[in-house]
Amino acid sequence: MGIGHKIRIGIIGAGNIGGVHAQEFSKLADQCEITAITDAFLPLAEAKAAQYGIGAVAATPEELIARDDVDAVIIGVPNQHHAPLAIAALKAGKHVLLEKPMGINSESARQILKASRESDRIVMVGHQMRWEAVPMAIKEQVDRGELGKIYTAKTGWFRRKGIPGWGTWFTRMDQSGGGPLIDIGVHMLDLALYLMGNPKPVSVYGATYAEFGPKRKGIGNWGTPDWNGVYDVEDLATALIKMEDGSTLSLEVSWAVHMDTDNTPFIHLMGSEGGASYKGGTGKLLTEKFDRPLETLLSKPENDEGERARLSKHFLACIREGKQPITSALTGFTNNLILDAIYESSRTGHEVILNWDLD
């Protein structure tokens, strides 16, 4: 499993997120080398290759995956392409760093997980929030037992006016898999489950709404709208997730909503001995001492190298040491399983029991 030489990386997708990965991995030149890049729009790949000194521009993802000088593939393309490309890379013996959500739905995530196990190669999902300084500090306290038993948690991200790329793949169910739930909700779901200590989710009750998108309201400034396109996803989702140990997680997200919100992500963990809150990059540990409420403030250290740097280093370390990433294929599958169940619960009006069958 481990690799002795510098890890050679190929990047599929030279857009916004592909550019972020190119920037981060090019800083780690002592450990890795980006040997190839490709994009559906080749001039974009050529520009990134010139910018970061990447040796080769592959004409297609298939060509990049087939290269002998690629040990690991980073996939940063629209959601519907995640599973086919990840599975092809795994079958070719490459490790994979996959942007979130892992799959467009739980079936495609299940296939990725299976391919990962069969190929004995690593799949890591790019949930960078787990590597932010404040969530890491909270996780340390959780692992030390400072919060006691976490019996319930609340997480979400309300954007007041933030629908991205109206009419493009962002707002098309067949290409994205959903709206804010799968776009930003997956980050909050992933981080909350992690901070809760990875309890096993067993059932979900949820509802989704589209009150803005169909009226072309609530448009944000991410992506370029295509007014001839389609909007058939939700713009708000709410859910209650129940765990095997009896604990619960409530999740609420929106791209657009009429409410007083500062547009930042949040998590509140409620434990028997203490609590923790994370909001927009800062946090608090909360407890009661001498009959009085007590708070400890958490913030990012001065010279913090940043979550993206830690994420990139973790991926390389997992390849070198042959270990499973913190954001493994199984965690990606878990997220997709819950997201699918929220959509199904909204359609049927009933609680959905999660199907953990991996075959």
C-alpha cells in the first residue's frame, strides 16, 4: 500500500476547487508532484498547468487515469461524474481524493465504497471543515470525555440569499443530486457526526422546500446563471436524524430564506457534562461549575497553516502509511445514505429507516 517515492498526483477538473487543490499540493513539493491535469474545457487545464508547473495536460480523464506517472487522482468535477471517475481510478490502482458529496446519491456512493474495498486503494472525501482549527479543538475535548455523553446536537447553515449558478448543474437534480442539502448540508452533517463521535445513524425524518428557486429569487453570487436552464432542487431542508445509541441530530440548511441569519455554518453539541458550540470559525466550550455557567472561548491560532493544508497532508500520509483517512469512503457513504433518506422522507411524509446493506 505505501509508496516510497514522491506521490505523483493527477487532477481531474481545473475549475475553482481543482485550482484550490493544485495550489495546496504544489506547496508540498517535498512530498508530492502534480504530474498531470485535465478538464472538460482544456484551455482551463492548460492555464493551471502553466500556473503550477504541471508537466502534462491529458485530453480526457480516462487518459489521465491510465498514466503510469499518476499514483493518486483528485476529482473536482460536477457531482454526477464523481462515481464513474472514482471507480475507474480505483480499478486502475489509483488512490482517490474526491470532492464532496462523495456520490450523487447513496447508490453511487455504495459503488465507490465497494470499489475502494476491492482495489485496496484509499478514497478520501474532501470535507475540509474537519481540519479547521476550532472543530479540531472541540473534537479533542469530545475524545477526552469532557462533554460526557453527547445526547443531542443541532447543526445548520442558513444562507439568506445564496442560490448558486441558477439553471446550471448546481440546480439540476440529475446533475447535482440536490440543492443546499447536498451542497452545504453535507458539510454540516459530516462535521456534526464526526464531532458527536461517529454514532451510527439508524433513521431519518425530514422535509425539503423550494420557495425561492422556482420564482428565480434568492440568487447568490456564486456561479453564472443560465436563465434558460432548470431549477428542480430544494432551497431549504430540515431533518431529524436518530442514532443507534438514542442520540439525535437536527440539521437545517438553506440557500435562500426569509430569516435573520448571518449566513455562517453552526454546530451545537449538547452533552451530559458539557457542551460545545461552533459558529463561523469560532467556538465555545460550555459547562457548569460551582452552580454557575462557564464558557471557554476557542479561536483559530495566529499562524494557523489552514484546513486545506492539513487535509492535503493527511491524504499524502494515508497513502504513504496505508491507513484509512478520517474522511473515509465509509463516512462519505454514511452522508449520502442520510441525504437520500431526507429526500425520501420529504417525498413520502414518513420516517425512513437507513439501509446499511453494502452489497
